[in-house]
Amino acid sequence: MYSKGISTRKMAEILDEVFHSKYSRSTISRITDITMPEIEKWKGRSLNKMYIAIFMDAMFFSLRRDTVQKECTIFAMGIDEYRHYEILGFYINPVENHIAYRNVLIDLHEHGVEKPLLFVADGLPGIEEQIKQLYPRSNFQLCTIHTSRNFL
């Protein structure tokens, strides 16, 4: 919330409404000061070279900048060779398109992902081509939920 410009006063109201817990503005500021470096450390970490599968999909959230608008957050989750699930990253974009997914793929590559065997994502036009450009040996599969929706 802090990184998206929500005031500490508004955060206190939200936390009280959601969790029925009262936090002062100074407490929220201290929590933010402690967690922001940890989030940056997590986002900058190295990833595994190989993943059996990487799932990518987007959700839309209302974010406040100058006004409140829905923006796309793309999530990438990987399954490593030991069958452990790992959130690889999340990426906020104004829109969901193949260019936004390309930026996700570039970020994954820059953080060490070299050999993903399979990508699973929705049927967004251009996404498979973006995957093949950066990871030509990887396979692509349409997400079963999106396949079902398209079928119906």
C-alpha cells in the first residue's frame, strides 16, 4: 500500500476494517521502514536456472495514483526440479498485453532463469511468441481454466 502512495492514515483505516486491529500512523511507518528493504532484497534475489514449469497469469487490482484505476499485476510461479513451488515475482503494469509479459520474461532471465521446460499461461495474443523468442526450447501450454472458458 505504501509503495502505491496510500497514506499511513488510510492504511490504518484499512487495517482496522480488515483485521479489526488498530495501528497508529507511526507504527505503520515503522513497519514500512522495516519491510521495504526486505521486499527489495526478495525482488533482487537470484532464481534457479531450471524450472519444470512456470505459470504466469494476471489479476487486476484497484490502485491509487492520482486517481484510483484498475491495473494489472502479473504473477509468475515456478515449480523447481524438486517439485517445490516458488513465487518468482509479481509485476504491476497499467495493462495486460504481450509486452508486459515480455518484460516479466526478461526479468526472470536477468535473475538467472535459463532452462524453463514449460510455460503455462492464458491465450493472450503474442504471449507464446514472446516466450519462444527468449526461451526457444521451452514448451507452451494454455492454462486449463482458460482452455475451458474458450471451449464453452
